[in-house]
Amino acid sequence: MGDVYLLVGLGNPGTKFVNTRHNVGFDAIDYISAKYNIKLSKIGFKAVYGEGDIEGVRTILVKPQTFMNLSGESVREIVDWYKLPIERLIVIYDDIDLEPGRIRVRPKGSSGTHNGMKSIIYQLQDDRFPRVRIGIGRAPEKWDLADYVLSKFSKEDRQIIDQSIEKAAQAAVMITQSGPEKAMNNFNK
């Protein structure tokens, strides 16, 4: 069967969450889906997903539909079904600790404050999988964190974020091609 990679973007399902800060992981998967013509037409594993080929590597694109805090349920089901080695799971998600416009690749590590990642690490009982974080910046003072991550981007912010999403997508694909070290060297500027 060869190596299969799982690219998971985190977000919340439904139209009311479109263009929110917490959904940049979904946006990155949509970008990869369009660029490599991998349709997200399958439903299963509590997710919408699609399978295809990215530069010779069999890749499954996944958007869990469980809502953010239960993302791990969906990821665990897919990892189990495909008997996937943990290092072939790549998760793309938003990070308040990075400036908008920045992305960061890591080969493994803790969830930080991110509830979607907490759920994934809890369900897999393992954190040794690569991830690509997309900076969304910190909440303005007096803003509740939950309100902030679920708020929508302004037009100006959106342009910066779209460039980050493109970079994050490129970084994720680079991990599938050449491993996390190379992606870190290229994208963790």
C-alpha cells in the first residue's frame, strides 16, 4: 500500500464558523484540496475527507466534524482504521501565541492551550506527530479567549491569513515529501 499520510485541519463545522480564527486549519485543508484536486467528498470517521495523490504520496485530507473540543475522536478512528504510524499524522491548526502571518512546524510536542490538540493527544495517548501552527495573534485586552477565536477576520487580516494558510499548506506537503526537519528549516523563520 505504500506510505499514507493523514493531513488533518482543525475547525468547527457549519456556516456560522466560516472565516473565524479557529477555522484556519479547515481553510488549509480546503486550499490543499483545491490545489491538488483532492475532493473532500467522503463522510466517515466523524469527518469529511478525501483521498488522493500529492506529488506521488498517497494523502488523506481530513476535516473532523465533531466540533473542535472532540477532534481527537475523529482522528483516533482514522488512525486506527488505516493502522497509521503516528509520525504520518500531520495536524494543521490555529495558534494564538504566534503573530498573524507566522507559521511554525514542530515534529512533536504538547497541545499548549489548544482544545482540539488536547483532544487529539488525549485520544491517541501520544504526541509524537508533526504539526503546523498558523498564527492568529493574541486576543485584544478584555476579550474572552473563546469569543476571540470564534470571531471573524477583517478584510485586512484575511489577506495576511490567506498567505499563512498557503505557507502552512506548503509546509504540510513538504513534511509528507521530505520530513519535518526540512519543513522546519524552510518555514520556521
